[in-house]
Amino acid sequence: MGKIILRLDRVMADRKMSLNELSEKVGVANVNLSKLKNGHISAVRFSTLSAICEALSCQPGDILEYDPTAEEEE
């Protein structure tokens, strides 16, 4: 089975937005956004994803990518 890869760090860099700034705009704690950015999560709420997309002016597909060849970590 493939794996979902998080590209939040890339989108943030493209927009020149810091984790602190995104945290303030989205209303999510720095530590939780850091876990999301580093791929240390197993789920994300649609409301959080929507807020991130609004703050970064992007689409969910800019942040999430599916790699059918990658192995899922357990």
C-alpha cells in the first residue's frame, strides 16, 4: 500500500511563512502544526486543513501527496 506524504513545509517555504505566523492565522498550536509539518501525525481534521489552505492560499493537493510506491510506516 502507498503512503500519504505531507508537503506543508514546501508550501510554507514557497509562501515565506513561518510556523508561528501560520499558527496564528490558523488558530492551531505551534506544536500541532510542527507535527503536521514533519509528518508525525496519522490524521488531520478537514477544518484544520481548510484553515491551512486559506492561510496559505493553496489547495489540499498542494499539501498532501499520495505516493503509491512508498511503504507505509507502522
